[in-house]
Amino acid sequence: MLSGEKILVTGGSGLVGRELAGPLARDNEVWAVSRFLPDEARAGSVNSWAIGRQSIEDMGIRTFAADLTGDLDGLPSDFTYVLHLAHTRLAPEKVYDAVRSNTLTAARVLNHCRKAKAALVMSSSAVYSFPKDVWDVIDERSELGKSGPPFQNATSPASKISLEATARACAAILGLRVVAMRLNVCYGPGGGMPVRDMDRIVAGEPITHYGDPYPHSPIHFADMSDQLEALFDAASTDALFVNWCGDETVTQRQWCEQAAALAGRRPELTPIPGAPGNINDPTLRRSITGPCKHSFEKGFAEVYRMRHGEAAAH
């Protein structure tokens, strides 16, 4: 784990931001940058996992409020590492605006912190083309950007591909070592897609955004934290692109059924036709970080206990 560093985390109030910034703050000076929207502005939005500014500061993290598409006056520039996680998602008809926001934000942040040892830029497995078969395993050289599932946020593929191009250009021009991580499904005590489904099952709610089999490569937040230092070490001025995923393939049905078994409930699963596969190849990441330490079944069960107490008796 990194120690004694000065680390900038953009998008620090979001789920991934707080899950990575919190552990880093134990042994480093960590700054979280966000717009820090009020609760009413986050409710029901894609930022509904976000937490308030005071909660972040209570974790020992310094906060800085900013719209990253504008100037960064007042923000220090002497960070030794950068975690650029901030991402704007907009309605399908606003793809151009999403691309503009995400590329400008990345360029401004990386230029501002160009003297850092390395930067990690968060991309997504949404950059990949719709797989022909749900069980296709997608590596970093797979086809990009041709299509996506009907329920995927429409601006994510275009804006993330544009973000990656911006990161590569900044790395080369600024001489800044960059690693761009294509994030799969992530989860932990704080949330994530599998945990959202878990909570709905515990509450007796149906799972409506569901494909069958809809396989993923989920990764625990604790593994992501453990892997940060190795990923920073692997960063390159040519920009290295890596799938950030777990080592196992798990379907949404499997984690829903596990949650239902733990809760002593029967899951209500409604398939949506055309759901894709989302299996990423972890080979490159494993060569950098080694294997994940958390198996999904055990990690998911532990998250259940932390959120909902002991499993139901059978």
C-alpha cells in the first residue's frame, strides 16, 4: 500500500472514489475533488451512491469543490499520484456534451498534475463492442465502441473512448506516466451493482434490469485498493490500458440467487432480451498485480453480513 504520498482523487464523493480514497488516507495526504452536490441533487440520479462532503472529511480526506471542466485555481499541483475517477453521464441525446465534459476534465486534471509520478485514469468495460456471444472473454485488444446493450447508459461508450484518447495524448505530450483502467462490475460493503441487487432482494423487490445469463467479472473494492500501487508502477508515457476486473466469471443470476439464499427469500428475476456478456480477461492485470485475494462467493457473503446481519437460517 502506498504511504507518505500526496494523492489527488477526482470524483471523490462517488462510490469508487470513497472506496479507494478511504484506505489511502490512512497513510497518505489525500485530496478529494468533486462538485459536492447537495443530497436533493443526487437523489435518484446515477450519483445516488455519492456521500456528502462532511462524510468524506470525517475519513481524514481533504476536500476541494470544483467543476473540473473549468479552471482549477486554488487546487495544489504538487500531487505525487492522481486517481482520475470523475465522470459525467448524461441523457442519450447529449452524447456530444458528455464527450466534451469528460475529455476537457481529463485534460485539465492531467495537465494540472503533470509533475506527478503517475496517474490512473478510470475508463470502463463499456468501451468494448457488444460481444457476439455472452460468454466471449474480452481482452484489451478487443474491438471497441460499435454497440451497447439497450439499458446501458448511452453516453458512456463514446465518452470513455474519448477519455482514453485524451489520456494517451496527455501522457505522450506531458511525459506523464498513465495507466487507464477499464472497470468491470465492482462491489463491496459500500455498494455496487451486485450489492444493489442484494438490497432489493432483501427488501422483497423484483430485479427488473436483468439479463440471463448476463455474466460479469466482478472485483471487490478491497482488491482494487490492494492493486493500486502495482498499477501506478506499471503506468507508461504511452498510456497502458488494463481491464480492471476480478478473476472469476459470475452471472447476475448467480449473485441474485446467493443473496436470496442468504436472506431466506425467493428472488423475482425478470429477464430483458438482448442483455450482453461482460466478461473481461484479467490476464494483463494479473501479470501486474497478482491474483485477487477475494473470491466472489465469500466476499459477497461478507458484504451481506456487514449490510444485513447474519444470513437467514435454513
